[in-house]
Amino acid sequence: MNSRIRVLPDSLLYKIKNAPTDAGCYLYKNSANKIIYIGKAKNLRKRVRSYFVAENSKDAKTRSLVRQIADVEYIITNSEIEALILENTLIKKHHPRYNIWFRDDKTYPYVKITNEPYPQVLITRKVFKDGSKYFGPYTDSQLLKETVRIIKNIFSVRSCSHPLRSDAIASRKYKICLDYHIKKCDGPCQNLISELEYNQMISKVSAFLNGKTQEALDYFRRRMEAAASEMRFEDAAQIRDKISTLQNYSNRQVVESNDFIDRDLIAVRKDSELCCAVVFKVRQGKLIGRDSITLEGVEPYDLPEIMRNFIQQFYAVGSTFPQEIVVNVMPLEANIIQSWLSNIRGQKVTITLPQKGFKLHQLKMAEHNADLQIGELLAKATQKTAFAPKSLQNLQQVLNLPALPRLIEAFDISNIRGKYAVGSLITFQDARAKTNAYRRFKIKTVSGSDDYAMLAEVIHRRYSRQLRENQLLPDLILIDGGKGQLHAAQKEMENLKLNHIPIIGLAKRLEEIFRPGSPEPVLLPRDCPALALLQRVRNEAHRFAITYHRKLRSGGAIRTSLDVIEGLGQVKKQALLRHFKTIENIKNAKFAELLLVKGIGPRLAQQIIQSFFKQN
């Protein structure tokens, strides 16, 4: 190991030196035991050791990753392909900071054909390994709705969610619904269609979802001819209308090629931190849809690795696997990706990079779409950056702040003569409360009623961790208090070498704003937008601290009255409170009444009575 990188803890050093040589996944964790990166390797030992060689051979983000690694965990697999599958599953589950992932991945919907004797066709956003078939993901919600609408209009798929097992059908457990009478369902609940016939229809739904409309057309033509030959002309006319609807849908799909090979065309484009992948789906020579997906965490990676990660995640779920995947850049480890896709599809899948001809022309079109998508993302980012609430602009102006205070963090301390001392941290992003970033602190190092020392402790705990984990720092810190609180907080910020961050105190009495190095407070007009914002932030910090303080204090009565009784554990305390409702009622209870509570015997009842007698 190269000592120029960092001095590794003995436990981590041991795990690196003794890493298995098998294929599998490695999970890097930080000091908070949070997974920050997941990777896979053919030889885990070689791959993991490669992270800890000369630092100047790595990009900035990898160096940042290595500095935060405090532990590593290994999961061994039988092959590199299995490791690839596991890596994708773990990334989707944990979303590590240093991995590439789909933005808003969990929101993409799928069409689901359930694994039942009489399957349902549903829209779902959750994918389970339950034997069902999943088609997607769909990034265009309008396309998804239209697809499901056409399926419901053309195919007699049941809309009920009854578990149609053979015993339930035989016993006529379910009543036939309106859908049967309006020809929207063939009545499987009453055994009016066999399981075989119903599943033949479902197979055509699958073909339709895979873009094979001709297979569905042939199925309906055969049914129409059979109905006509049996002189069921009304049924034949209804099937004819379905064929017409299906043909109209098919004719809207642009013919792109004449080789009738199912293929996906994937173009990945990157601009600094922004990256977009566009997928054109061509089935039986026709372009049936386009997916556009934004990727996160791509900044330090080159296009081959981004392409590998995209293919790995995009095809991890779903049944729409083509024969050929045409890409604008060959993915890293293309052979492994091809083998993995072929195993899933059950037939060979090839990945190609065209140099000329019609496929290259199609790819250019996909690239153009990806460029347009990145342009839209850049425009949105610019608008978001440019926008700032007037209260923030006013606050920057009246306090002469070096930057717009988009991220404000505020602190407050709450205690009663040093008891149940707590600190609160609340965060405002662009003048709006960011509640998922709120934090509570139970004071650990200060005894007695010393608000200044308590505030210093909270400040130190907050920002030493932010520095240690390389987290975002605020544009402005607000302290609920006057000169004394501000001085204590400022001193701690200087100790952390963070005195460049603006910090102010807001005193309640006259709403005075105190600043370091300025003897006179700033007094703003009552109708000033900046003052209104600061008051809102300060009041929220106070409310959050008081709420936590009250919670601890309400539990204090139970602890001081009951915790001193030997043999009275948490379960028995809860039993007493459930029975008597209040501490006062327990104190006044007679010996026989205490024995009525489950778990309270004669000896413990006597101890309870004696304990309350001594407390008086």
C-alpha cells in the first residue's frame, strides 16, 4: 500500500490485504457505516487494491471517495455476470453517492402482466420477483396511458382483482360484472372462457407490448374468420373493429428499416455533470417508442463506463429485450454485458457500434434527441440558479453578504436549569424549510445551565461532521440569541477554521441582528422581507428545540418516579401506566390494587409503595 494516500486503519488494511480473489461485489463504507460506493470485479483483491495506489493517477472524485473509505464489505458470486446483476441490484437499493444511477429511477412505471391462471394487466411502479412479466420502464406517461387504453379496448382482459383459482371458479364465488355484458371481458370468473384460451390472448398482449402488432393482428383475423364461418356476425363485426383500431395504431408507427430485426438504439451524451441517455425502440422494422433518461453521478466517468452502467440498469427489469442493441459508444466490458443480456433473453443479444449506413443514421437521430434533452436540463438549471426569492436578495443586500444565502442553517438551545438540555438545527433552502435536513442534539458534554457552552458543543458536532464527510456547508448561520450566543458560536467556528461562513445572532426582545466585529446591532424595519425571513427561520429553530425538549421532559417524570424502583423494568412500568393512567394514581394506589397489574407481585408492590413513601 502506498502511504502517500493516507494512513489506513488496521482493520481496513487487513480487509484489503486479505480480500478474496473470487468474482463478486465490494461495498465501500464511510465512518458513519454508510455505503458510499458499490462495484463488481472478476478478482476482488486486485480491484480493491487498485484504489489504494498512487493518488496522482486518479481523478478528483475517486480521490475523494478513497479519503472517505473506512470499511469494505465483500459479497462473493459464482461468476462475473452474477456480480454484474448483484451490483445493479445493490446500487438501486442503496443509491451510493459515488455510483451512477437513474434520476428518479423509482418513479418510472411499468406494464405488469401478473403471474396467475387468468393474468391481469396493470400499471405499476414497483417491481417484484413474483413470476410476473414487466414491460418498460416507460418515461413517457402519455405513451403508457395510450398503450394500456388500447389494450383494454382491444383485448378482453379482466379488470377485477379477484384471485381466480379453479376452486373459486367452480364454486361460483364471484358474481359476473358489467364488463362481461358490455363485451369488455370474457367472464373467466364464471368459467365462460378456458384458462388456455385466456392465456393465448394474454400471449398476444405480450406480443403487442413487445411491438409485434402483426402477431396480434393475425390472432384477431383468425378469430374474426372463425366467428364469420359460425355465422356469429355480430361477434365478427366487433373483432373487425378491433382489427381496425390496431391497424390505425400500427400505421402511426414510422417505418425505419426493412430488415424487421428488433433492436434498441441507445445514444448517451454528456455535458459536464449532466448526462442523458435516449433509447429508440424499433420492433419489426418500426419505431414504436422513445425513452429519455437522465443519469446522476456521472461527472468523473467516461462514456464507455456510463454506457455500461446505463445498459446494466435499463435492462435489469422488464421483458422487452431486443435481438440487437446499437450504441453510439461501446460499453465497458461489452462481452460480459452481452452474455448477461443473452442469458436473460434466452437468445443471443448483440451490441454493435455502426460506422456507416442506416443504423448510423438512426443513431444520429437519437444523439440529436439526447442533445436536446441536455439543452432543456441546462436551461432548467440556469433558471433555477437565476431565480431567488426577493427575501433572499433583500437579506444579502441589508447584511452585505458575499453570496446569496440560499442555504441557511439556524440553531437554538432549550433547557430548564441545565436539565433535559437539547439543541436544534433547522435548514432553509431558497427561503423554504427543508425538513428532511433538520437535526436534534442531546447535550452530552455540558453540565449545569451554560447555554453558551451548549451552543458551542452543537456547533462543533454539526460542522466537524460536515467537514469529515465532505458535506455541503451553509451560506449563512443564524443563532437564536444575542451577543453572548453569537460570540460562543463564532469562537467554535474559528476553531474549525470556518470563520469565512457568515454568522449572525437574532435577539428576540427588539429583533436586533448582531454580527461579529460590529458593536452595534442592525435594526431592520418591521415590514422588511429580510427580517420576516430571519424571524421565520429563528422561530422554526425555537419550535423544533422546544418540541424535543418537551418530549424529553415528559419522559423525565416517569424516569424520576419509577426508574428508581428496583426490579421495575420498562414493560412493567408501561403496564402500570396503562392500568393507572398517571404517576399520581400509581402513587395513591393501594397494595391490593397494585397486585391487579400483570407482572406486579407482592414483593414488587411493596417496593413501589415504599419508594413513593421515601420520595414524599
